[in-house]
Amino acid sequence: MDPRKIIICRCEEVTLADVLEAIEKGYTDLESLKRYLRIGMGPCQGTHCIPIVLRILRRATGKNVGELMLPTSRPPLHPVQAKYFLGGDNH
Amino acid sequence: MRYDVAVIGAGINGVYTALELLDRGIKKIVIIEKNYPGSGGTFRCATGIRASFTSREHVVLMKRSIEKWKELSNRFGFPFVQGGYVWLLSREEHLKNFKEYVRFHHSLGVPTRVVKPDEIKELVPTIRTDTLVAGVHDPIAGKSNPFTALLNVLGYLKKSGVEVRYPEKAEKIIVENGEAKGVLTERERIGAETILVAAGYGSRDILRTCGVDAPINNLPKHALITEKYMEVFKPLLVDWETASYMVQTVSGGFLIGAELEEEYNKPPMNRIEFLYTAVKIWSKYFDWFPSTHIIRYWTGYYVMTPDHHPILGPVKDVEGLYVSTGFSGHGFMIAPAASEAVAEWIVRGKPRIREAENLTIDRFKEGKLIHEIAVFG
């Protein structure tokens, strides 16, 4: 299948071709790939795309998972509407 | 291999200084990064760029930076949007102070001006201004994308033969007879004629290995970003009452920073009250804000010096050792100008912008701290 038609990151519309091209350019750790392609920076926060990119990267570079620099998970785990922090007893 | 220059730290200032050196004909450059490029302050920053400061040193360097942001963004294909800054003032006494700052900006050619609430509404569609007495608009300020601003340049450097080593921790600066000789990393000894320490807060520890004391302290900071939305407004906004800012980044998310009381040099921790504080401040201005989705909350830090100005340039006691750190929250925006100044220092002994010479590390020993007319954002 055409790698330009395989979507890896739905939030930021990144294809397999984009990922392979970035690896080719030398972005061979997840932290750098994340900033370069914006994978993991959309609403899913990487829960869908990062494991997929991790596998692609491991195959392409032969590095082990520990060397691939898994991005830090940040709160919230899922997008939360700002209104839930508008006040009440917690503030 | 012996290098002409070893740069410790692949943040925006280390990377941009390497670029300026390469542009001046220095070929053998190595950048040593303990984590990954951009991993300190650069990739966590608020993305804003302005020259409206309250010291001559900051204004002059930041004006140069804005010129260079235009050049570099064209050359390396990343965004620089000159969307301005707007300070939102809710008290008469703040307006009075800001009128003085505006006069100071004008004396140095920065065209800020006081704007009435109606004009704020034009600059910032959908904002509520009923709590405001006025605003201050800086039309030459802007914003960029820290990811591509760093990675595009780094890609060019690698293609041009600059060696970028990461993750590899620099552990010691080697000095013999008062001259810098190289860097000892966790892997090996790297010989270099000139060493630039551009390692953010890490600069303190690495400089200590050759007896240099950098008075820098890490101040934890908090920021959040929402999902991407279509463009609502261009300027970066500062709510002066709370020192909170909001910017719609070039990628479309609303990025907000708000002040929490923090202690120096403690590891930044997530604190739920940050979300309450940030949402409360900005929901007052935008009726739509409560319906946006917050997707990420992260922490970072300002690497503070006693006078809130960077440490740039040579270290008197060690021949061949240069420093670029302590940006006190403004390292991203000043990077093009600071890097140019440091590269000029390395290549021809002094920076073109004279004011940069006031920022060397020796100013702390000599008691020549930078004077600001106010501490301002």
C-alpha cells in the first residue's frame, strides 16, 4: 500500500511516508520526531500514534526501545474542557 | 579530532551560535547535548518575541533579534508572525507606569503605544474589555515555532558537517594553564580550542568544574495548551494584574502561562491549582474560552540571574571559554541576537552590539549589574 495513504497520526494528519522521510532526514529519536512531525501533540497525546511510530523507528534504526527517547506523558490524559476548572469549591 | 569550537547544550542559543560560527567560516564544530536538542527551555517556551523591555541592553539586543528572526525564518522555512503584544491593564497606577515604559521604548525606537479598550477590541477580536482601563500595544513583537526554529537550523548544521552528539553528558571542562582545552564527556575527551557553555541551568554545574561561578537559579514555571482552533487573534496577550499570558501559537493552540508561587531550584512539579488559576483569568476575557479543550499541561523553568539579564561572552579567567546562559525567561526570543554577539566575540574578539559587553559573567564580581527601569514581564 502507498505509504502516502497510510495515516499514522490522525490528530495531525501525518502519513507513513512523512514518518519514513523524517527518519531518513536524521530524526531518529521519538522526542525529535514528535517536534518535527507534531506526532503525539494533538488531542490523543500520542496514545495512538507513538506506539506505531516506536515500532517503525525500531525497525528503521535497529535501536532498542530505551534508546528511542519515549516522550514524557503530560496531564490531562484526555482533553478536558476548560470549564471544569472554572471554580467552585476547589478554588 | 580536535575541534575549533565545542558547544555544550543544543538549545536554541547553542544551535544558533553554531550557525553564526559556521556562517563566519568556522568549520570544525561539535555540539554536545545531554538529553535531546531543544529539551530544556526552548521546546517549553511561550514562543513570544518582543523588544519592548525596560533596559537598554534588552531593547537593543531584542531589536536586532527581531531583524534576525525575519531573516532566519525566511532562510530556514519556519514561521515568524509579527502579530504584536498587547498588555491588558486594569488599574490606573499600572497605566501610569506603562506610560513611562512607552516613553523609554520610544527613546530606543520601539513603537509601543497606549491603546484604549475599543482599540484593544480591534486588535483582539472577541475580547471583553469591561475590566480594563487601557492596554499597551507593541506592533513589532511576534511569535515563532520553537520546534521548527531549532530543528530546521540543526538539520542544516548537520548537513554542513557540524557534529551533534546526543544524548551525551558533558562532565568537565578541561583547562590547562588558564586555557580551555576541551570537554570531558561521559564517553570521552573532546579536544577543542574554544568552548561555549550554553547549557541553561546545567551551565552552573559544568562551569563549576573549571572554577567559574555562574549565579543562576532555576525558577519553575507552568504552561498549558488547548487543542488547535482557527485563528482568533494574532497578538500575545499579557494580563498585567496577574502577570499571566495567552498566545494563540502559530500551530493554533491557545498557550497560557500563569504565575504560581515557586521556590528556586526545586524540580518543576505539576500542580492542579495552575489549571484553575489559568482558566479563571482567561475566561474573564473570552466568553468562548471555557468551551475550549485543554490538551496538555507542562512545566519548565526560567534560568534566572540576579539582574534578570543573560550571561554572554568570554570568561576573563579562562582563555577560550565563553558562556551563553541565564536568559531569565527570554532565551528563545533573544537567541538570534545573543548568538550573533557570542559568535562575533569568538571570531573577532568583540560583539558589534556594544551593549552586549555589559552582559559578561564578570559583571557580578565587579558589581556592575544591569539597571532596569522596571521588571516587566
